[in-house]
Amino acid sequence: MQEWKKLLAEDGHTVNAYVARPKGDPVGAVVVVQEIFGVNGHIRSVADRFAAEGLLAIAPSLFDRIELGVELRYEGDDLKQAYSLMQKLTPHTALLDIAAAFFWAKQQGKDVGIVGFCYGGLMSWLTATRGQAMKLKPACCVGYYPGGIGKFAAEEPSCPVMLHFGLEDTHIGLDQVDAIRAAHPEVEINLYKGAEHGFNCDARASYNASAASLAWGRTVAFIMTHLA
């Protein structure tokens, strides 16, 4: 079952969130953190896939603080708008909205993991490293192609983390991957040959079905392990 929920962040902001429920009792929950294109069809489909795996999934709309109902495509004017909106976000306010989704999921009596893509992948990492300041303690965090993560490599994660990078990603240099690996050898880093930025998204030209399938299997297994 799919629905939209209105959540209240700690600072009083109301954030809309897409919720996908499994058919039976959830084995756990996951917060799905958007790319810079809003809670669009791809992000909703990811939440739906997690629900099919038996997880309660919730995807907060981080752009609600700027503009309601943002749902963008991956090219043309939509791409320009996405970058413009991203520049208006801050890690702190994004974490407030992720926390609102996290605490809603916790209220359902479930352990909660965080999974993010692109900008959301970076926010998943920052949830692991900064979330405790908001009493946000996820069971685990997963980041797909987290842009700019190298700048935050020195930050210490408070939970298990898995990261996915495409070896052909021109947005994220291997120096950033190496910075995370050197600072945190315990972080599980997966590299995918022939995969570009956004390889998990079947709405992008960079979609790589084999890499996406392999990363998905690893992600689900990682989450299930740490939610148990």
C-alpha cells in the first residue's frame, strides 16, 4: 500500500513523505533519501521495491522547504532546476526532515536503516556521522554514488555504512573513495566496473542493469543483517 504522510520536523516545518508498506508485518523500516530531483517516480519505485522486500519505506520530500511537489526529470530545464534547488538546501535542514521520517518509522516499532542516492547518498553518510546530535541512531546507512563525500571523510559514522560507486562516475573521483577507505576501513565500499553516476536509476541514460541488480542485492542483505 502506498500513501503520502505529513510529518512535523523538529523546527516546526511540515514535510510530505511517500510511504510504501509491505503486504504483511514489516521486518523493519528504511528511510529513502532522494536525489536532487525530488521524490519522483524513481525514488517512489525504490520505496516500493523495499516494501516488496518486506520493509516499511518512507521517502521525505527535502525540497518542501523551498517548493512543494517537486518532481523532476534528469535532463534539460529540469536538470537546471534540480541544481538550483540543491544549492538552497543545507545539510542541517535536510537532516531535520530525514529525522522526521526516521522518528515516524521508529514509532511504528521498527528498527530503521537509511538509504540515499546521489545527494541523498551524501545525506545518508551525514546521517551516520551527524545524526546523533538529533538523537537519530539508524541501524545502518547505505549511500549510492554520494557526491562530495570526500569533503566529509574525516567524520566518524556511528553505525555500519555501505557505499556504492561506479568506476566510470565523472562526478565523484576515486580520490574521494580513497579518502573514505583510508579514514574508515570498516566501511563497506563497493565499486562497479562500467557503471556511471546514477547507475541505479532506470530513468537515466546512465542506468546499468547489472550493476544496479548487484548493488540492490548487497543493499537489501546489508539492511536485513543490521535490522535483525
